[in-house]
Amino acid sequence: MTWLVTGGAGYIGAHVVREFLAADIPVTVLDDLSTGQLAFIPAKVSFTRGTVLDGSVLERVFSEHSVTGVVHLAGSTDDAGSVMRPLHTYEQNVDGTSVLLAAMQDKGVKHMVFTSSVAVYGAPAVEVLTEDLPPAPRTPFGESKLICEWLLRDQTVAAGLKHTTLRLPEVIGSAETTIFDPRSHAPLAAVFAAVEQGQAPPIAGGDYVHADDVALAILAAVKRMDADQPLESVYNLGSGTGVPDAELRAAVERATAISASGGTAGPDLEPEIAQQPDGIASRVAASGELAARDLDWRMRHPLDAMVATSWAARRAAAAV
């Protein structure tokens, strides 16, 4: 019973593969390495370089590795950037998911855990996002993720697909310094880049969760699916409370040793409160209650640890 992790050489994907190995679940990885890192993949894990847009590659991977389920992480994750590149976003997310589902149907693979985004909710006038809120995405990225969710829903009727969707907020933190987030649009990328350049970092609070906690929730969903236990069609993996601007600012200061007031801790870099681009979801938190009930979802890492490990992994990568 081998699970395929699409995007398994990526930041979140590498954490998923790590947890699969720890749980002794056979896993294989497909990644085009557009943002993924070959170094993230342990030597004992089989790897195929390719894209979910290529049906022939998928067919080969399914056959060679006797794949029985898919964790689908591959695709574009750039919410703000999708406004300027909608066609690219739809191709990577919607077309890629469609081709993947077709290959799964052809090979009789019926299990999928899909990672979506809280961007599907848009910017509702609520403090906490719950799964019963009607989706109202405001960016091509959010729209593309919602369409993918519809595709899974429809394949459930048409082909007996068994699936669950995990909607993610901002994912940060690293379980190991060897796994970093290389994406230029990563949640803390602009913050850390500013610190490295001696500039005031742009701080924006929000809903932040740890990559390894996400990986553990995915693992829990896979185990329930393999055991034929019930799952909701959608789960939010949120903190339920979110992080205020000032709290994130303090965590960044502690992790990077900058000081808003100058002094021996570092240069005088007064963090700036960043403005969200038009269409990006407001800084509300997603509830994790359903996921806590079924997927042992919990915030195992405090904010300081999430920010500090993100910074440590970035610095370790820069030193190589």
C-alpha cells in the first residue's frame, strides 16, 4: 500500500514524507522541482521528476510503485501572485488536478488527501473561519483551489473516489534545519529578506501553523482512509485564534536578534505593519475543531518556535 506524494520535494511535502517514513508507510514522490528541492528527499524514498500535468508520467508512477493513494500537494501556492498570473495558476492547480484524477480513475486508485487553502473563503466578516461558511474566493488562487475541491466532489459520485480536503492557512516552521521554505512568496520570506538586508521587516499577523503539524494531520487522514474510517469532506487546519501583528513582530525580533529600540540585540529595525493586497483574505483565524476531533490536529509548536525554526532553516540553507 504505497502512497504517492505529489509535490513531495516541496517544503510541506518534505515534512509529509518525513512523517510517512517515521510511521513506516511506503511512499513515493513526484515533483517537477520548480520549487521543490531534491535534497529534501531521503535517499531511501523513490523519486520521479515530473509534473501532474503529464498523464503518461502519472501512469508510469502508479504502475511501477503499486500506488493505492495520493497526497496531492503539487501546484501553485502563490495567492497574491495569482492575480497577475491567473492562467498559470489555473493550469497548475485545476488542469493538474484534473489530469491526476483521470490517471487515478484509469488505474483504480480511489484514495486522495488534498491540500486546499483558507483562501477559498475569501474575506468574510467573521473572526473565525468554520467549514460551514460558504466559499467566496477573491483571487484566482482561491478560485482554483475551490474548483479542485469541486472536481474531487464530482469524482466521488462518478468514480467512487474517497477523499478529504485540508484547508490550510499560512504554514511556517521547520522540523529540521535541512527543510526550509524556498518560495519567494512564502509567509515569512519578505520579513526575513528585509532583516538580512538591514531593512525594516514588513509584519503582518494572521493564522500561522507549523508545517510538521500539517504533515501529522495529513498522516492521520491517510491512516483513517486506509482503515476505512469515516472522514469529513473538508477540514480546516487553523489555530482558532490567529497571531496579532505585535505578537508576530516580537517573535521575529527574538528569532532574528533585531531590536525595535536598537541596543545590543541588533540594529534599529522598526518593523512595519504590512498591508494585505486587494483580494487577499483578511487576518482571521480558521477553526481547527473538526480536525482536532478526527485528525489529532493541535498546535504543538508555539509561535516563537515556528518563527525561530523558519529562520534557522533559512540561515542554514544560505550557509550551504
